[in-house]
Amino acid sequence: MNKKFLHVLLLCFFCTAFSQQNKQSYTFKDKEHHGLLISKDGLSAIKANLGSLPLFDNTLEQTKREIDSILSQKIEVPVPKDMAGGYTHMQHKENYVMLQKAGVLFQIYGDEKYANYIKAVFMEYARIYPTLPLHPETRSYSRGKLFWQCLNDANWLVNMSQAYDAIYDWLSPQDRKKLERQLFRPFAMFLSIENPQFFNRIHNHSTWGNAAVGMMGLAMRDSELINYALYGLPEDSIDENAVDNDGGLIKKPGQDAGFLANIEEAFSPDGYYTEGPYYQRYAMYPFLAFSAALENTLPQLKVLQFKDNVQLKAVYALLNLTDSNGDFFPLNDAQKGMSYYNSALVNSVDIAYHYGNQDRQLLALAKTQNEVTLDDAGLAVAFDLKEQEMEPFEKKSLSLTDGPDGKQGGVTILRSKPGSDLELVFKYSAQGNSHGHYDKLSYSVYENGDEVLPDYGLARFVNINAKNGGGYLKENTTWAKQTIAHNTLVRNKVSHFNGDFKTGSEHHSELYFQDINNDNIQVVSAKENNAYPGTAMHRTLAMLPQENNSKPLLLDILKVQADVENQYDLPFYYKGQLIDISIKPSAENRLEPLGLSNGYQHLWKEATAKADTELTQITWLNKDLFYTLSSKTTVGDSILFVRQGANDPEFNLRREAGILFRKAKVKNALFVNILESHGTYNTVNERAENTESAVKNMDIEVDTEAYTAVKVDLINDTSYMFIIANLKSSTQEKHKLTLNGTTYTWDGPYYFTNR
């Protein structure tokens, strides 16, 4: 049976059976409670192996020291008033983190001091919760009570459900009754029934909400809450035009809701999460924590197997969406520096190992993370780290589809062979919900984990109260989401889809072809036909090999065809100091913004130049490495040197520099660029080596509707010929093209030779 059909059939079955299951009680695997993520057998195994598994023991000892240090401190459950980063926000966050850990310690050691601490904090929350109004901060489309948004309230309940389950059997029936009536059930109903616009959608917010209500339902053995979590609310009355704070649509008409629907809709079959890796990292904890809790309590549901084990695939997708330092590529809204050392990824790696196929490559990552979760999954990792040999986690070039059926574009990562450590990230995906950016066919480049051509990421200082209470800054909308903030094409100084979320969500780019497993060359090509009316964009990126194990050249061919004349801007942002420029820019005596809107208002124009030859080369130095951007230009093209920070009185933006290539008053345009990493500079010896570009010349041999051919000459007399068939991507298609007396024949969408 077709897998997609089976997935849809299963989802339909779950949703059709909602009303019946809502009236039934589930048969739980065990009567005893162990903290949800710890099973009965797992707890016995943990106790039997104490003192024999270094990584588990070290994590446990560190956790014990942390919790023991706070047991004698005064319990603080303040009346909420602050946004993210403020005192009350951080205190409530500290409480749920500490109680989850205390619950684990109680299960493992049986020491009642941990249970007493949890109970005391719970009772304080039970005292104040019935009197709490909505949080005084009114910025969120779904205001919480303990926190400024329901999302953080859901974070609280996900963790507190584990603490409650850990001491459930220890508590008296009277205590349980009080906590459930005054605190936990009202809390769960607030997140669900009282906030359907938060709970009943496809978004990381709802994933947290579904997991929170579901995990508390498991702890309380409450079938109604479990069904709300798995299948969504049967009625929600959400306005079809309702949007969240980021301008994202709350719910499409007829869209399913609930935890299973979020698994089905948010992940592609490859495990790519449509909001991007930063939010995938954030969402993986509730996805996997709730799924593992269901596996331990209601294994008959087989939620981890849903959609062909896509949650476990998602862990691999996420790990591959990191640079060589383990930092996530900042696609869409993303704070740079977030990495697989985050606790959510410790949980993800351990669960993927334990509930997956015990992949030894994951053991290597767990060892790098240097901690494990204190549950069944963490025990399995720690045990096998001691007993088995690891295998290095090898990140290769790969492609990840986007969309629930894998047919909404995607992301491709080109990685050079070991030794040069170049990574190119090409984005041709769907909009990415409300956290998406208007950056079709954009790409970024990394070397040794450092940015070469960066993606800006988000405009936000998470949990830094001084910067808008830790929330998103207005510049996230006016700059970070706009097309000009990315390394991709802008037409007439207007963002893709005119910066309209609804329009952007209706379209996605299309992969044209890719060849990423070739030992000689790696190529990916994609098209975008909807970002601008009457304009088609086609971008092809290739890693071209060099002799003597030199680093590959990165070839970028961007073909634009339109119905009318336009102005086209193609920016490249870079890190470092400009070293050499083949043209003569004229510096501005007075800085002025490059435009009035669509992000242009945030760019200072520092200098301008006119291309006076057909090859323009710009070299910069960053992290003691030289980089040259060689561009095929038309005499008269404008080249602008820009810097972020205009119209930014609160200094919310980084002051990063860029080079913008502009072609004006043309219908069709072809941008051809080569990015090259070369040479080094030793600051101790003050010695520079290989500072010159290897590129001597570039020629466009042909550019028609059917074919585009680029010839590149290097200073060592090597020449490259790269030809792309623009209309036929089949690998079976035969092509024949004569250029300057030489006839080229080949099969497939491209031809490449170096001689």
C-alpha cells in the first residue's frame, strides 16, 4: 500500500474515531507512575546500573548537586508580571526545570526530600492559580497566566506533568484531588478549551500545547485530556482570517489539529520541519517527550511509528542541518549559536538511539554532548557507550524535502570532501509558517563552522529583558524577514510575494534537479516562478573541483526572465575586512538609506561603483582566510557597498556589510558568480599566502531559453565548461550543443568538464 495513502488513512481513522475514543478509557501499560519518560523496567535497570555507567552517573551526580543546593532555599512562586527575561518569567521557568529534575531524583533514589520539595511548590501554585487573571502583558495572540504567552505556560505543564507523575503514587489521594482540581486540570483546560487559537493549529506552539495537555492527561489518567491532545478539539470556532503575532494564519479552513496532525503536517517524509531547524530543535522536545511518554504508558498507540517513524527521521535531519561546530543553520527565524548541545537535542539523540535502531553514530554525538537524559533512553545510550564502539557521525551532502508529502521544495546542503570543510546551504522551500522568511532561492556558505556568506537569522534577543522583553523586535519584520536581508534576488526593491504571508504560503519553489553524490562535482538547481508576477527565477549552484586538493570553487548561476523591464538587485553579505577590489568605488560623503521600505530602509549605502570590465573581483579576509567573489558583470552595472543599521535608533541590528550587484532597466538578466576560499594569513608571523584569486576569466558562451553555458578560465591554464539545460531536467534526456566550433553532447540536465 502507498505510504502516503496509509498515513492519510490512519489520520482519517484517528479523527473519525475521536468522538468514540473521547468517551472511552485507555488501558495503561502499568498502574505505577514513574515520571512518564521512565518506565517500570527502565527504573529497575537504572537502579541496577548505578555507579557503573560514567556518563549517566556524571549527569545524575551533577543533577543531584544542582537540586540539593536549592532544597533549603525559600520557595518562590511570584505573581506573574514580566515578559521573557524578567524576574517572574525566569523564576517560573526555573521552577519547572527544577521540579522535573527533582522528580527524576525521587524516582531513582526514593528520598522523600525531593517529593516534599515538589509537593510544596505544587501546593503554592495550587494556592495562587485559581486567582490568577490573564498575564498583564497583552502582546500575545494567546496570553498565558504564569507567562506572557500560552506557549510558555505549555512549557511549564510539559515539565510539571513529569514531576507530578514522579510523585503521584507517593501523594495522598486528598493531595492529588486538590492539585488536580485547583491546578492541573484547570491549567490543561485553559491551554486547550479556553485557547483554541493556540491549541488547535499546525505550529510549534500547538505542539507544545498538545504535549502539555496530553502528558498531564497521562499523569492524571484522564482520557479526555489525552484525546484533546492527540486529535485536537472537536470544535474551536477559529476565524479563518485570524493571525498570530508574526502575521501567520492560525488555521486553514478544514485543517486537522492535535498532536498527530502536527506530526503529519509539519514534517516532510525526510523529517524536515517546515519552520526551519531553529524551531525544529525547539519543537523536537515536546514531540519526542510526549511520544516517549505514550510509548511507556500507552504503547498500543505506536505514536513513534506514525508516518513511517518520521519523528526519528527528524532527529537525523536536524543533526544534519548543523555546521561543523554543531550550530544550526539559521534558516527562517533563528538565533545564531543554537546548537546540538542544547538540552532538547540531548533528549532527541537519546530517544532516537533508544527507540530507533541503536545507531552507533548517535553514540558519538552523545559522547560529544557529554550528558544523557536520566531515563530509559539516556540509560541505553550510557550503557552502549561503555559496551560498544562508536562510529563517527558523518555529515555528507544531502537533500531534505519540505511539506507533508515532500512536494513543497526543500533544502539542499552541499558539503566539500573532508579537508576543506566548505558547506553551502540552498533554500528552495515552502514559506515555513509564520516563522518563514521571504527568501526564495537564497543560500549561505560556511567554512570550518564560520560564516562566509551569512544568513541574517532573526532579529531578537531571546530572554534578554532589555530588548523588548526578550520578544521579537520590530526589525524582524522590517528587516530579517525581507528579501534584501538574504543572498537572493530582489526585483524593483520589493520583497518576494510583496512580503504577504498568505500569498507566500500558497507557493513554494521547485527543485529542478540535483546531483550531490558525484565524486567530481556537486550540483543543485531550483526554480521560483511565483515570487514576482510575470518573473521566473532559476538558480543553479555547483561545487567545482580544483587540482592539487585545493578547495572547490562555488559556482552560482541565477537566470531571471520577465515580461517587462525591471531593476534586479542581488546582494551578498560577508564577514571580515575588504582587501582588494578590482573596481574603484566612490565613497559616500553622507550616509543615506538605500530605500524607504522592504528592508532597504535599514541599509546604509557606503559606496557605489560602476563595472568597467566584464569580470569584477572583490576579496576580503575573515578568520585568517581569504575569499574572493568573482562576478560576470556587464559594463555599466552598478555595484553598491552597503551596511546594515540605517533607521535603527535602538541598535537592534548587527552592523554587517554586503555587496549588491544591480542590473537596471532589463527584462532578462543573468548573474554568474564564483565564490572562492583561498590562502591564509598568519597574524603571528604576519605572513600572507595565496592571496590571489585563481579565477582569471569568465565567459557566458550562450544564454538562451534552452541552454546557459559558462566558461571559467583559471590562472593555472585550467578551464571549466558548465552547461545547464534550462527546460529539460530528465537524466535520460540527450543534448547536443555547438559552441565556438566545439560540439558538446551529454545526457541529463547539465554538462561539466575541466581540462
